[in-house]
Amino acid sequence: MTQSVIARQIVVAGGVFAPGHLGELTRIVPLEMVDAVVAECGAVQRRVRKLPARVVVYLLLAAALFEPAGYPAVWRKLTGALEGAGAVTVTAAALWQARTRLGPAPLRALFDLLRGSSAAPRTSGSWRGLLVCAIDGTTLDVPDTPGHQARLGKRDNHYATAGYPQIRLVALVACGTRAIIDAVFGPAASGEPVSLTRLLRSLHRGMIVLLDRGLSSNVPLAAITGTSADFLARLTSSRKPPVLRHLADGSFLSDPRLAA
């Protein structure tokens, strides 16, 4: 079989800034955007280090793409094609220190710039003129450090405490494009309804939000109603909403606030 090779020349910064170019990622998150966010958050390095702030931002973005890999493995992916460009060799400790030095503010600001529905009224992500969204959550393990244990606690039973401390991630996602409209983190013990209150800022008229049983109690539904967004929720089997009026298609009108 005849094969063709398409070569493309990519110009990258030299020296310690060279790893701040991760192929197509810089087309989605431009260098200028990262530099502006770092400057706005006051996270620009005071001197040129082996790991400048811009490079650390792209390191963390890459770590999200290569989730099973640790920071050293992600660094090797960032620098694998940069032989001769002056990329430095760094230790795992140096990567961790650079991550700590950067702090969470630049990543939070970058997320606020990039998040959005990426859908318009006639796209596959809409239904009868409404943007179809969903809210759901998951839990993520975090390092088992004394600080995390004190703030987040750990899972336990009658016999022992085990596992890693966890945080809860709850996200509002556009179903058609799968774009993340908003996301919040918090202690796993707080539950999804508590996290939902922090997502209300991104709900508005013109949305229909899909909810699972964990968010179908009266308080979350009332909170969503207050944003003027529509919703479709799955009730728990223990709730029995009263039948107010039967409809021709076999469904019926009810009020979940009156459910037993």
C-alpha cells in the first residue's frame, strides 16, 4: 500500500518557553490568552525560571488530557518533540512546586473565558427552541494529605476509615455539543443539591435542564424555576405526584410539590 506523509512546520518559542506549545491545544487556548490570564491574576514569574507560568498552565491543561499520567510523564509528552529547542530537564518535585506557585486563580479565570454552550437555536443541541442541558455530578480522589483529610474527611464505616479524600464535581453541560457551560467543586459530603445552588448563575430562560433523581426534590426544582429555565426531572420511586388532569397522550399534569 502506498503511503503519504504530510509534514507541517511548526514554529515554537525557544528555551524555557518551548514546552508551552502543545500542538492543536494552542489553537483552542491561544498563547496570548494564557499570558493575559496569568498577568491578570498576578501569577507572572518574577524571574525566568525553568518552568515559567505560561508553561505550567499548558502542563496542567495537558494533564487533564493525559489523565492516567503523572506530571513527569505529561512533561515528557510536552517536550518529546522539542529536541534541540532548549527544553530543560526538570524533576517531579520541580513540577509540583511550579504547580503550587501558580495557584488555582489562572486556571479558574481561563475556564471562565472558555466555558459556554457552543450551541445556537437551530443546532442539534436544541429542542423546540430550547438549549438542552444536563446537570450531573461525580466524585474525584485527591491526594491523601493531612490538609485534605482535615477539610474533606474520608469515607468510613463501623470498622475503619479507608480510601482517599474526595471532592465532588457538579457540571452543567450542553447535551448537543457536550460543551461545559459551568462547573463547581466542593466537598463530597456536601451533596449535589448544595453544589447546584452555585450553578444557578448559569441557568436562564431558553434552557431545558435534564436532572436525575438526586436533584428532584422540591428545593432544587424551586431554585431552578426561579432562574426561568425549564427542566425535566426524574422523580424517585418513593414520590407519588398527584394526578391533576389526564392528557390525550396518556401522560398527566401534576405538581411535584404536592408529591407524597
